[in-house]
Amino acid sequence: MLSNVSLAAPSTTTTLDPQPLSGESDPYLSDKAAALRTPAPTWQLGLLAGYGGGHIVENDEWPQGVIYGLRIANLERERPVWDLHFEFNEHNAIGIFGAHRWNLENDRFYPYARLALGTFLDPDDELGNIVQIKRFRARGGIGVGESFFFEMGVGLAVVGADLYAITGYGFNF
């Protein structure tokens, strides 16, 4: 068996290069222009629109309509994990939610599950919004996408459930 190994490369020789290594930086790995490089984005601002409906403020109403919103997310781990979500619907209710996102897989569709806690504020109730427990809700949703995303889910509160479906685009900065 060893005789076959020695026949594998019978004429190979090893030589040492007499030139010493240069002390200059490699141009492909240069650190001279590190200050000029664009830093990686650390935040994402998402503009979103969708459709939703449900028991938002009162349990005898089921308003439905268009949703507009903003979502601000930290990109500390390359993909959004925590976000702050502001939602405005056509019935003048303003939703404010803090959410955690679990990124399910690293495939090209970026699927995720999201749990949000927040409240809907009604401008007519002024400071009463803060103390009314019926305003607070938990929302769970599933979605796909990173920069361009689609999400749908359900929210639960004392006044009842709400459903939503949104799509949006996130600008990294």
C-alpha cells in the first residue's frame, strides 16, 4: 500500500521563495480606507398599508377598513427582532404596539412569527385611553419578508378580537 503512495507524485519538489514578505498592506484587504466605508444599517423604517377589522374600541362595533402605519425596527442581529409599530385606521383609532419577532428559518422568503402588545387610542377619549383596560390587546401574526413584507394576524382584548393583514416596505438606515 505504501508503495502506491510514493508513486503518486514521483517528481514533486519543494522550493522556498527567497523574497522576503512585503510590509505593505494588501490592496484587496486594505484597512487604509476603513473610515470611508459605509457602515451597516442598524435601523429599519417600514411604511405599511393593509386592511383590518374587529373590536377595536367597543365590543358592540366591528369597524373594518384600511390601515396605514409605520414600523421602526432595530437591525442589531441583521434581521428585525424587536419593533415599535404605529397604526392609523380610518375610524381615527391609533394603535401603538411593541413587538418581538421570531425568525423561523433562513430561507429566501424570511418567514417569521410576531407577538405584539399594545393599545388602541381613541382621540375622543383623551386621557381616558391610558387607564381603560379594554384598550390593551395582544396580537399574534405570521409573515414573510424582510425589506418587502406581508403579515397577517389576530388580536385579542377584553372587548373582543380583531383581524389584520398588512404589507409594507422597510427602508434600512
